Amino acid sequence: MKIVVDEKIKLFSNIVNELDCFENIEFIYINSKEIDNNILIDADALFIRSTTIVNESLLKNTRVKLVGSATAGLDHLDTNYLHSEEIKWFYSPGCNSSSVVHYVLAAIAHLDKINIISKESNTIGIIGCGSIGSKLHLVLNKLNIKSIVCDPYLKFNHLSSTEEVEKCELISIHTPLSFEGSHPTFNMINKLFFDRSNVKTLINTSRGSIVNENDLLKLEHINYVADVWANEPSPNSDIIDNAIIATPHIAGHSHEGKVNGTLNLLLELNKYLNINNESFKKNNESILNFRKKDYLSIDEVTLNDFSNSYNIISESINFKNLSKMSGKSLQAGEFNEIRAKHEKRHDII
């Protein structure tokens, strides 16, 4: 079996070397820029990050029957094509949920410090109750910061209505980007939303195109905190300059967030392979042991712990300075380079 692996998937080869029954697998580690149809002609599986678009043009006439992504989003996977070709696929939802929550709380701590918001008097509205939105709600409750959550796809008793969340002055977005269905999120935050809501501060760590950036740029009363941008990896410099905090799509890029994506790939591969039960259990145990880390107790953590352990403002300043030097929009190479140079940070919960 031959598996092509993006060489930047965190610690992949280190963990593989400790697993049983993988000796007959040929792992080919390659830069994501070099992953193309020719490379995959005789490959049986492909493990990638969000930088690789997986579609018919990439996989046509190859042997690939398994595709795994080490990232929480799946915008880069043409799932309709994969289904049509009976190619098994999976991704890693929730792998970086703690990292994104950490980012949002570091931003909130800064906004509170400079009196943009008040953690005592503001109720934080959360749009989306998936792995990130639900964890953010939980941590905010533990910090005694009031928050409410809406999610039109879920019917939990603790959820609030969309209308109630829109009354909040601070809203954090945690939804996937979607174009179809009963509640598409593409350009969901637009002029109509701003007109009917009370929002004054908006945090977006989901996808840039959930927010209509052109509508946002016409408003002077919105404090925008953004890690994601329309037209990545060539975002508009005007929206970056306009944001009170701007970062280059790295909210989920903690050490643990990346390693969790790697572990998910290997857990799925362990299930996919027809190996004996003893080796399967041993591999699962070895993989899960990599998740063990000394975290702060969620009952003891403070809001300042999040800002003290991650200098979000320094990251924002660097990104804004690069954007200003680049003119109207950043070039793809510049955007990807600053992402790659993102300072190593750790989750604390």
C-alpha cells in the first residue's frame, strides 16, 4: 500500500514509527505544492491539509481509494466527486476546537482591557453550536461571562433563538461555510444583519465569506476581529486594515490542534487497515497517548490566562504591517509565508 502524505502534517512520521503492522505501507512525504495527479497515479491513499484541493482533476485515473484531511474544515474536499467514485474520505472536525476557543478568549481579554467591551456587562452571542461554539460557551460559563448560543440545525434546550443572539453587542461566529440548504452561511453577515442586529463587535474565526466584507467596510460602528478572509490566500488589504484585530488564518494553529489532526488521520487509518485485534488496540493506545498533556483546570483558568499565554496583538500587528506593504491585496505567497511562520503556541485547556 502506498500513501502520499503532506510533509507538513505535524509529527506524522514520528507517530507512525511507533505503530504496529504499518511496515508494509510505503509513506511518501511530499510538499503540498507538489501533490498532483502524476504523483498520485500509483498511490492508494492521500493524507493532506486544507492547502490541497481534492477533486476530479487531482484524482482522475489514480488508484486512490482513501482520502484523509488533518484539518477541521472540508471546503477543500469535493465530497460529491469522492462519493461518486466510492472513495472513502474523512476529515478532522473538532481537532483544533481548543485552539480556536483560546484565540477568541485572548481577543475578548484584549477588548475588555481596552474598554471595547466589558466582560461583566456584555452578553456574548455565539452563532453555531458545533465543537467550537459549544466549547466556547462552556468555557465562558466557567469564567462567569454570560453567553448565549443559537444554531438553527439543533434543538437543544439550552439554545437561544437567532433573534436573541442578534441582540448581543458582541457576536462570535462558529459555523461552516455553506451555499445551500435551509440556512446557507455564505454572506450570512451582511447589511440586513447589521441593520437588524445590535452587534458592535464581531469575531470571525470560521470562514471569511460568511461575512460580506464590502458591507462591513461601509460601517464605522463595527469592531471587527478576524482570522479568516474572503479570497484567501489573497485577502483585501482594506478589510485587514479596518479590523481591530487581524490574523492570517491561524486561530486553530496551536501545537495540540495540529497534532490532534494527525492523530485523527492515524486513528482512521488504523480502522481502515485489516489488522489483527491486538495490534489495532495497541495502535489506538499509542496514538491516544500523544494527546496527553498537562492542561490548566477549566475550573481554575482565568480570562487573563488566555491572553498571557498567547500574544494575539503582536500577531495582529505583524500581519497588518505586511498587508500595508503589499498594496491593495496580499499575494498568495506572502499570506502563506506568514501563516507558515506563525509562532508556536500551546493550548492551555
